[in-house]
Amino acid sequence: MGFPWQTAAAAAVGVGIGICLEKLRRVQTVRSSSDVVKSGVDVFVKKDQLEEAVASCLKAVGTPPDKAALVAKVLVAADCRGIPSHGVNRAEMYCGELKAGLIDPTANPKISADSPSAANVDGCNGLGAVVAEFGMKLCIQKAKSTGVGFVVCHNSNHFGIAGYWSELALKENLIGFAFTNTSPFMVPTRACQRAGGTNPIACYCPGENGDSFQLDMATTTVPVGKIEVCHRKGQQIPHGWGVDNTGVRSTTSPEKVLVGGGLTPLGGLEETAGYKGYGLNMMVEILCAVLSGCHKVGPDVPPWRVDRGTPVDYGHCFICIDPTKLLPTGDFQKALSGYLSTMRQLPPGDATQSVLVPGDPERAEEGDAAKHGVRLNLQISLGLRALAQSFNCSQMLPQEIQGLPERATAPKHPHTV
Ligand SMILES: NC(=O)c1ccc[n+]([C@@H]2O[C@H](COP(=O)([O-])OP(=O)(O)OC[C@H]3O[C@@H](n4cnc5c(N)ncnc54)[C@H](O)[C@@H]3O)[C@@H](O)[C@H]2O)c1
């Protein structure tokens, strides 16, 4: 499946190749929080060039090449999947943390407790992607030998999109779950201050012929990255995403959410059952932080700011299940594909919008990225250029970004300054 493009002038801004003043048609009938975030002017760049540019920035702040390449791959994968909130938008924050000495870019994780199907991993305050790759690969090994793998990690950092890690399991024909706790941004039901992270849940399940179920979501109404992208673009957010510094008053100002405000749990207010999102959010905190032995939990996790002066000590949890240990080989994939087809073929409520299953929107974005290049919002591209310029590595940027007209960049995120 794919989404139709609407063409408009591209040459007006002068640099030709990259900038498109195109908007996806779906943006005109905004339906999801992702559509809100993805509106605006875009630049299209080659995936490998973007990865190299991001890796160069990370190397400039002491990250060894192999680890920089992995982190860059995870970030760019998010942009390819149409999740700009967790793509190269994050490079500035990661580099800020590395520059401030808050993360050890050279650290390798180590196993602190082990059994045939379960393990606990000490991330040694290394890069989140490095810890997550180690944790998920270990989990996959255990699932292949015992039927189920359960691995928690502590003393880690931001690991990017949770789905990236579930996908490693999917590639091995396993069901893969990935969870992480994060710094406080969620205001719990009946509270008036932040006391939990955006704590995502990812669950990927393999179907037949490359089809799959790919649920990957924050347990807040939106992740903080979606607020940041709107902030970069100077765009208001819809009511219901977040509250101001009173902790209870809904706001459309991304700045007010980022500075002293917070995010609603998935489901929103109490009358729209936000307490269920709050409960899921706590479940993720328990699996990731309490069970792995993180020193700080929930409201006590340090803020995700470069001036926090201490490691964040995030925890992750990975679960893998091998369906062949429960059903004859291939039966799960076949039954899942049948179920996914049934759901997609449901009569749509709006004849112009077919019913999707989790993962369909991101798969369509990946298809578009493979054809047209990775779509980056202009403000995010300018942010990346400013970052690369600050490390004297702007020559590594794709031409489409290097050649953007000189103009003011979007404001830095309040928690990265
Ligand atoms: N590392 C972190 O600290 C952290 C924290 C929070 C979120 N995140 C990441 O942020 C990303 C975005 O999270 P989000 O909550 O904004 O996700 P989202 O709301 O954009 O999508 C959530 C899920 O809904 C599915 N979906 C979307 N439209 C659908 C439709 N019409 N029908 C059926 N399914 C549909 C998507 O495929 C996805 O699986 C995720 O990748 C998540 O892992 C990371």
C-alpha cells in the first residue's frame, strides 16, 4: 500500500534537488498524531548519506565508529518509518549528552545475572542503542533455545524507537516485545506534575510472506518527540496532548508542555479512561526499571536534560517468544496473516480510508523512503546542519541539506539548551 503524493513547486527555494513543497494528501485530512507532526516542507535525502552525517556528529563527541554507525542507523530508521520525532531530530540531544560527559560512548554492556531463559544486563551507562542491541540479541538466543527469552537491562540510556528492537526478533521469525522507561514527562491521572516517562511498548509478530503485526507506541497520548517537532516548526499542538505548568490545564503550546508542563497518559483525562494509559505506563516502568534494579524509578528518574549532571539510568525489557515451540512450524504465521487480512478487509467507516493494522502506516513510509529518499522536515534538516556545523563536519551532510539557503534555524529544544 502507499499514499498518493501531491506535487507543488520545488524550485522556489533555490537549491533544487531536495526541497519539496509537497505535502502528502493525507496531511490535508489530518487523522493521526503522526500526520500533525509530518506536515510542512520536506527535504529528501539518501539514507546512507544521512546515516554517515549523523554518525560523524556522534564521532565528533567521542563515539567509536562502530557504535556511532549503530546509533545513526537506529535514528535514520525512525525517519524512514515516518517517525520524525525519534529520528535525526534526536541527534542534537544525544550529542549534547555525550558532550556533557553524561553517557560513556565507549562502554560495552555486560551480563549481571543469567539463566537459560532470563538475564539482567548492566548497560554500564553506554549508548542506549548499544545496550538494546546487546539485550535483544541475547533475548533472541534464549528464545531460540528455550522457547522464550526475557532480558532486562539497567544503567542504560535512550534507545530510540522501541520497534527497531522488536524488528530484530521479527527477522528471526520470533514474536518480539521491547519496552523502555524514560525520564518523567507524563502527568498521572489525578496528579498535577510529571511522574513517569513516555514509556513505549513495541510488539512485533511475524506473518506470512513478510507481512507482520507491528505495534509500537508510547504510553502517553504522544511521545515528547512529537511535541519537540512541533516546537521546531513553530506549530501549535492539538488539545489533549499535553498540559501546562499547572499540570492540569490543556495547552496547544509545545513550549509550555516542554517547559514545566507535561504529557497526558494514553487515553487522556480520567473521563476518557486515561488511567488505563497510566497503568500501562507503570507496567512498563516496573518491567524495565524496578525489575532490572535501576536506582531511580518513576518520578525519581533524572530529567532528560543535558544539565542534569548525572546518568539517567534507564531500564529496558525485551521478551521473545518462539511460536514453533508452541505450534507446528509456520502455523502461527499462517493464522496471523489470516487475522491481519480479516482486519484490513473490514468495511471502512469512511470509504476513502481503508482499515489498517498496526505497522501499516510505517511500512508505507518505508516504501516511500526507499523510492524517494528519507523525508526530513526542513526545520529538522536545518537543526542537523547547525549541529554538524558546530562540530565542523558539515561536509558530511547530504548535498540537499548542505545547500539549503542560509536562514535562521528552528529554536533548540528547551531541554537541550
Ligand atoms: N525511546 C523512547 O524513549 C520512546 C518513548 C516514547 C515513544 N517512543 C517511540 O515513539 C514512536 C512513536 O510513538 P507514538 O505513540 O507516537 O506512535 P503512533 O501513535 O504514531 O503509532 C502507534 C501505533 O499505532 C499504529 N497505527 C497508527 N495508525 C493506525 C491505524 N489507523 N490503524 C491501526 N494502527 C495504526 C502504528 O502502526 C503504531 O504501531 C514509537 O516508535 C515509540 O517506540 C520512544
